[in-house]
Amino acid sequence: MGLRLLRSETGATPDFTGVARVDSRTKNLTKRLTAGDIAIIDHEDLDRVSAEALVECKPAVVLNAAKSTSGRYPNLGPGILMAAKIPLIDDLGSAVMDIREGKRIEIYDGRVHLGGELIAEGQVQTPETVAASRQAAKAGMAVQLKAFASNTMEYVEKEQDLILDGVGVPAVKTKFAGRHALIVVRGYRYKEDLVALRPYIREYRPIMIGVDGGADAILEAGYQLDMIVGDMDSVSDSALKSGAEIVVHAYRDGRAPGRKRVEDLGVEHVVFPATGTSEDIAMLLADDKGSPLIVAVGTHSTLVEFLDKGRRGMASTFLTRLKVGPKLIDAKGVSKLYRSRISNWQIAMLVIAGLIAIVAALVATSAGQILIDLLQVWGSDITSWIRNLF
């Protein structure tokens, strides 16, 4: 929809007004989005991870140039925004992306105004419309399953030497033999799962591998980063300069879009050409170099999760998991496996009961009486000293 010279609703109070933050890549937008801003995205089939990142930023409203649910599959993102009571206006068209960052805009019942002029008009989503769209999208899963089967055969043809014999795995400096490998991806519940794994990390000290943005997740959790694997499109410069070994994921023909970035930063790196996902090659690398156990946090393993990532199939992960076999432990959701049922007030009562028991023991025993007498004498001496001082 192009610019229409229509003044804003005369005398009407806008539903929302605020500063626009604009980015076609939602994960980049959330890095600068603050509470009360108006988020403007171009994200067809809004996925769960992106929606959760938006919720953490607490925008006043989310404006999507695309359809938040296209019907291709039942994505979860719109429902997450609804549950967090963050309004979503959908299918606004490309004109809304032309709004300049930092401009103050007004919204009236799905109509976006800038400087009194109507820029775009979309559909205001409700929990009912989101649920209806998701239900209708379930019919598309049959098509996606067929695409998965086809994709699996294509991947086998391209990567059988890598999967079966490790052909093409680069040499790295990190020593994997005899050490566990912990691979972190910014996927579902990765923060909670990292917290739940603290005792394991403290005891076994695994090699910490971040897949793209997972590298920052490791650093944010307070751990030392050993290796970064990925396209280098969503990892911070500080992580790349942290001293971790860098493995750049390249296409099979050798093209590696992320290589220029690490070269510009002047950091040493190796290139790993492979057709699969970056989390897949991280697993294959750890397996090939002799790690006896691979623990995965936040990785993608279901059809919906891979469709959320924008992939047409998940054959690479399917075959990678078959390859690493018994070495792999998927820790996704481990934070939900067990939660302590002891509440804070119960802990406080336990502490109080313990103190009472100690006092009772002091009163009831001769040694305790002697200690109490000594404390009384000591307290009297301190009081006398203070009085003489003043």
C-alpha cells in the first residue's frame, strides 16, 4: 500500500502512539527495542523464539508488514504475543517498513499514521483470530512432511561422505578427546536449561560451544566460551573477540558469507563446508574429534521447530542425530523435568527452627550455660568500654 494523503482520525484518540523501531530481521530489532516502543517487523510466520524475544522487550504494540501466520504450518509466535497481552497488527504491507527509525507514529484501529498521514492499514489480531489461523494452518503439515521426505533423500546424496566417514571435517585446535561437549543454540527455553545444567557444568567442565547467538548465551550465563560455530550472522563482536576458536559454516561450494566478518575483525578461524545447519555441524565436529558425550541445549528437533527457522526440511538434523547416536543427550526442557517443591517460606521456617534448636541446646547443657555466661561478660565489658569512651 503506498502513501495516502489522509489526515489522522479527526478528534479521535489513537489506540497507540510511540517511537517506531523498524527492522526486517526481528532478532536484530530486539537488540534495540525498549519498553513502550512500537516494533515494526516484516516476519512471515512469526516463530516462537522471536515472539519470546519481543515479549521480553515489552513493546506497546507489534506491527507486522507480513502475515504472522501464512497457513504453511501452525506457528506459535502470534499466540505468545496474545498471551503476553501485546497487541499485534498483521499484514500491513511493505509501506510500513519505510517508516524511519525513531519517528513517532499513531495507530487507530489497525491504521498506522505518521505526521497525520495514513501509511498502512492491517488486521488487528485477537486471541480468537490467532487460534483460528493456527487451526487452519494445521492442514499444511501434510505438505511439509512430504517436503521433509524429499529433503532427506537430497541430503543423503550430498552429504553421505561427511555423515558416514567424516570427510570434510576441518582440523581444529580445541582438544575434544575425553571431554564432554555442551552445544548451545538460542532455541526454546535455552536460558532456563543452562541454569538447570549448572551442577553438571561445574562438575564435568565440558567444552562450551556456542552456535551463532548461542555463543553470547554462554557468555551471558557467566561461562568461558571455547568455540563458536555458525554463519556468524547473529553473534556479537565481543563474543568473536573472546578468544574462542571460530568455525565458519560454509556452503558446499565453499561460499562462506560469515568469513568476511571474522576477517574484518582480524580473528583466526577455520571453514567447515556442509549442507546441514550450524548446530548439525557442531555435533558432527564434536563427534568426529572424539568427544564421548554431546549435550545439546536449545537445538531444533521437530518439524515445527525447523519450519520456525525457515527451513523446508530437517533431514540434516535427522541424519546427524542418527550418526552421533548414543553420544547425544538433548537437554532441551531439562529445566521443566524437575522443579523443587520447597517454597521460600518453608526454607525460612526451617532456618528459624534450626536457630531455635541451637538456642535450646545452649540453655539445656552445661557447656551452653558457660558460653552464655561468657557472652554476657563480654557484652558487659563492651558496654563499659563504650561508656568510658564517651
